[in-house]
Amino acid sequence: MSGNHDIEVLVVGAGPVGLTTAIALRRLGMRVAVIDRAPATNREPRADVIFPRAGEALGALGVGETVRRHAYEMESGTVYSSGHKVGRFATGRLASHYPTAMTIEQHHIERLLADELTGLGVSVGWRTRVTDLEQDETAVRVDVQRPDGTADRIEVPWVVACDGIRSTVRQRLGIPFPGSDRPNMQVVQGNVTPAWPLPDKPGNGYFFLAPHRSVIAFPTPGCGYRIFCVRDDPDPQQTDPPTLRELRDLVAGAARIPELELVLSEPVWLSRARFSDRIAARLRAGRVLLAGDAAHTWAPLGGHGMNVGMLGAYNLVWKLAAVHRGQAADEVLDTYDGEQRALAEGVIRDMRTSPMEMILPSVPHRIRSLVLRGMLASDTMQRRIEFMMSDFGRHHRRSPLSQGRGRRLLGGIRAGDRVPDIPVVPPGGLPVRLHELLGYDRWTLLHHPRFAAPEIEHAVEDCPAPISIRPITSAAPLGAADDLYLVRPDGHLGLVCPTTRPDVLRDYLRRHLTGTAAPVTAGVPAAAG
């Protein structure tokens, strides 16, 4: 058995979600090892967009600006229907340090994250494959095959499995992966440089809608355009990658540009894929947790798959670290399952009805065009679409960690919501954005300065988890001025209660942020194999 007593968490899988998980753990001072069966970071482009909420998460982990420097910020998109311009939408209205989506290929994201992780003192163990694992109340023992073919056993307190759709860890734990195939749908993709009579500008893309297909084309750094075509599936037995000619014909037909020419860009990538919607039966089995595609997968409509995986890592890591250190009850880690499951289910549901990527016959397609023309002509509707695509509206209101007054608060925020990045003023200070006062390494307690009282500090003084108390004023209030707002490390509102009821705050902390490290027993199999 390897001497791995200095490792607290083993991350299996070094894709975007595994690397994000490892970076988040290191930011919290956890000792981490990362292994992957692949020989190196991925060379296939695959996912290529990071939406604003995932951008905020990466920013909080210290890597958001690095990604932004290598990405294009999506500023606008022009929509065509059967060759006729329907309208144009613009972005950038959101109150956030990351107000727009960013286009950047997955293999570039992985390289940037791997470099960041190396700077934090962790190198990926490539060509290292998990063969089996077992666990008890105190540790997980993972059998691996090293690059030279030798077998080894790694013993660690925790394992986070980010090893993809065919997750070995999930299979060895015997966790079902229920779901169903998407019928009559295939996705054809490629990275190309087009020759067409349309303006080419970084951050500005195109949607070409037609009967039985939808095409999205957005510029991506270093590779021209990413072409994403959702179409019907007349020949389900066809599994070979598309030819450049097939992709050209799909785009030319949808855009009504018969003279269109496409040239492949580097790295050459043409993909034909069919998808299933699946969510693992449970995302936690004792000391093993599933994240990313190991936990959930669906058709890439809307491009949110990688984003949901990253947000899952952002949700999971602070809870794991707190439970490991005795700063939170074990039930806090259990909430990852329910919160992440609800997030994945919501994205699957919403993307099934995305008008930009629905496969429609001729008559419904024409109706869609009329509806989109009206929507894109309305600034209110554009704002709603932008907010939905940002993932800012994804919430944890039904989580056991969300406790409030049971009503919609002034300003629209409820317990479980992402705290908005509004301008605030600390006492005697200069205006700042609210998110600048938050931190991934702590909880943050917000209150109005005029309601400061010793009882508030007394309520949190025995809590083992770090809590920063921040008196603030704001022009756009979170809610009632006489309320306390306890914000989680991941920027979601955990508790809302009156300033005059510090006992409610104290009870919340005692219930969730306890100094007693509970034994991990629920869901732990004696052995997995």
C-alpha cells in the first residue's frame, strides 16, 4: 500500500470538472492528488463556452481572469430563420464581474486549469487507471494501475469521481445511472473558418434556424468558428464522423448560403454524437462523491454541461472541506446531492424547450420564427433570456441549508438564491461590489450598520466555521433593512432572519456548522467491487 497519508482528497479525472475540483480544494488548503487514465490533457475541443455564473465561480477560485484573457466574450448574436434575419440580441446587462459568456475550447480550458493546479503544487498523475475501490467509516482504499503497469493501492479520507460518463468509480460502487436516449436527434460539430457574406467579429455569432435543424456558429479563439448543428436523425446507424462536405451542406442549407465554403481549423475536429439524459441515482456514497459527467449527462443543448459540472465542484468542495475539518455537520455534505440534482434536472428541463435548438417541422418552425421576432424586439425579453442563460437564476431554495421567512423578500432574493452583485458601502468605506466582500473560504454575515449589536457577534462566536461579519448599506437592498443575511462560501444565501432574532442565527449555526465531526456511515458499502 502506498504511503498516501498526507493526501486528504483523491480526485479521479482531470477534465475541466476534476481540475476545478482540485483547484478549489487547494484554495481551501486541502492536500490533493489527481489521477487520470489519459496520457495528457484532452486535445479535442468538445465544450466551448463558460456562462457568467461559472465565470463567477472560477473567479472566486482565482482562475477566472486567466480564462478570460484567453477567451472571447460573447457580445451579441444574430438570428436567421430560413435565410431571413429575425433579429439580434446583445449581452452585457448583468450586474457581475463576469457579465457575458466566454467562448474558449475545452482543451484550452483544461490546459489553463492544469497550469493553475501545477502552480498550486499539484501535478496530475497521468496514465493511472482506477481498477477497484472499497471504503469504511474512516477511509477509501483505491486500487490503481500505474503507467508502468504495476498495481498500487491509495488510501485517502475522500474520493471525488470526475471520471466521465463511463465512470469506473460509479460502476464499482454499483450506483445506477438511469435515464433515456434523446430520440431523433444527432449533433454534428466542427471547428472551421467560413467564407461567407457575413461580418466576422470576435464575440459576435450567428443562429441559423430551419426545419428539422438548428445551427449555431460562434467565433472561438484560435480556431475560427465553432459550428454546432442540432438536426434530426434519419439514419441512426450512421456513427462515423461527418465529412467537411456534410457539415458545409448542413450549414449552407440552414443559412441559405449556397456559395458557403468551410476550411478546417487546427486541431482538426469533426464530431457526430447522440446523447442520453442521465443522472446518477445518488451523488454521494459515504466518502465517495460523483461530479461532472460521472454524476449527470445530457444532450449539449445550450452548452451548459461543463458549466453545471464546474458549479457542482464549486458547491461540493467547501462542504467537503468543512465536514473533513469538523466545521460542519455531515448532513451539510449530503446537501450536495439534492442541490446538484435539482440543478441538473432544471437545466435538462429548460434546454428541452430552448427555441434556438428545437428540431421542428415546417409549420412549427415558422411559428417559432414569428415568436422569436417579437421576443428579440423586446428589451425586457432580451433581459430575461440573458438572465436565464447566465445561470444566475439557478437556486437552492428547497435545500435544508436554505432558511428564511418563507416569503419573497424585497428585491426578489430568497434563501437559496445567488446573492446579487449589487453596489454596497461598508461603514466609512468606498462603494464596492457585494461579491468583493464574499470569500470561498468563509461564510459572510451581512447586516445594516444601524442594527449592529453585541448579540450578533455573540451568536457566531462559538461557531468553528469561519464567518466574516460585514455591515453594509446599499441602494438596491437585498431585502428588509432590519434582516440578517448569512451567505454561504459559494455565494448562495443560506439564512435570512430578523436582526432582533440572533437566536435564529445561533440555532442555524448549531444545526449545520457544528464542531462535532460526525462519523460517516450513511451509504457506505462494506466493499465496492
